[in-house]
Amino acid sequence: MHEGLKNFLKYLTAERNASPHTSRAYQRDIEQFLAYLKRANKELESLDHKSFRQYLALLQTLKYKRKTIARKLASLKSFYKYLKREDYVHADPTSFISSPKIEKRLPRILEIESVEELLSLAFLADPAGQRDRALLETLYGTGIRVSELVGLDVENIDFTQAEIKVLGKGQKERVLPINKHSLDAIDRYLQDPRNKILKAMKIDKDEEKALFLNVRGGRLSAVGVRKILAKYGKKIGFSRLTPHTLRHSFATHLLEAGADLRVVQELLGHTSIASTQIYTQISTGKLREIYRRTHPRA
């Protein structure tokens, strides 16, 4: 591995608190670029911005999507910025290059009626059904990411204060309010169904800290959560129900009810308000639709 890349990956982890997933994404993008340079007989240290544009043109020729090219460019911009700062290179060929404009697609959301239908589907007489109900209530009731959901331990739920403690991106911890419906669903799941799952696998309940368990008594994975949501999504006629669908729905419904954008930003764990503003577009679109449908002169 190139020495600069090796040290850059260490820098991402140690100084920027990048997650393993983020570090792997950077590594893939940069290794692809280094392989291109080797084939083209070009040097990382002496590459100019015109030669770098040729690489971006190649990505377009290979039919990469704009969003993917933008991500790869962002990876390489960060890499070159680090290399220049650490004196691996004298010039940064990416500094004159702007990211391609990406059309923002509004995320699909569930209407409140569909959310109610979804939450009523879990088979509550079955331990897995009780788990699924608690899982769905938590996702929609808090808007947390799927990675945050599967990282929850039993001790992260504070029933007295009606709060949950989650570990977000960059290992940043935040405490969120959680509603009574979600707490009741979690409480029902903890009372007996979770113990039944552990007992069936002969696991001591004091040994496993994870809140949400798979059928083998281990921590439920993000892939497992997506499969659960896909199953219930089909039952309500929603072809691609994902954890992010519930997160989008949570944010949109809050804004439609009058919540402040900054509050929603904090709840979602967004570092930038720009990431949260996409939800205002959804709400505005719905208002426009209601106006057209109900105003006599619309």
C-alpha cells in the first residue's frame, strides 16, 4: 500500500473519528485512482489538474453515476489535501475542480395512516413479533439511523426519563426523547419475549447486552433490520420500505406538525442544517398539493 494512503487512513480514524465503513469507502476510491495512475504511467506527486480531469472523464465514460463520481472526487480531494499538508506532494490538482451538480431526489415517506397500519402488523403473541413491534416503534418514534438502532444496549433505555442514548456517526453520543408508545413496546419486549429468545438458545440474559436480538440470540444486524422492514413493507403495499424511510417519515411528520428545523436537526444527529433542509421540501410539496386540492381558486 502507498505510504501516503496508509497514513491517511490512520489519520481518518485517529483524528477525524471516521467509521470503519467510511474508511473502507475512502480506501476503495483512492486505490482505484492509484491503479489508474499506474496503468497510465503517471505519478501521484506530479499530477496536474488537466490530467486529473482525464481521470474524471474516464469515470464518466465508464458510466459511473454523478453521485458516485462526486463521492470519489470528495475522497480524492481529502486525500490530496492531506498529502499536501504532510509534504507528500507540492501541489493539489483537485483544488481547481468542482464537484458535479447532483439532482436531489426527495426521499419517499409513509403517510401517518400507513405508519399506523405498519405498526399494527407485528404478531404480538410471538417473541419475534414483539421484537419487531418494538423495533418499528423505536425507528419511527426517534428517527435514529439503523446503525444506531442495532448498536443499542438494554442499558441505553431510560424508562424514567423517557430517553435513549445512541452512538451516532463519528462515535458521537447523543440523548434523545422517546415517546410512550415506543417505550411501552420496548418494555413488553423486555418483559418476556427477549428472554424467550435467549432461553431458546441457552444464553444467560445477563451475558447479552444488545437490546434487539436475532433468532440466534445475538445482536440483530443492520441487514437483519432491513429484511424485517422489507417483509412488513410488502404487507402494506410499500415496495421498498427501509430504515431510512421511517427516518424520513419521522422528520417530515415533525416539520408538518410545526417542529423547528433546528430541533429536527438535533434529533436526527445532522452536523449541518443543510442535510435537514431536504425535509422542508417534502413538507412544502405536501402543502402545495393540499392547497391545489382544497382552495376554490387553485
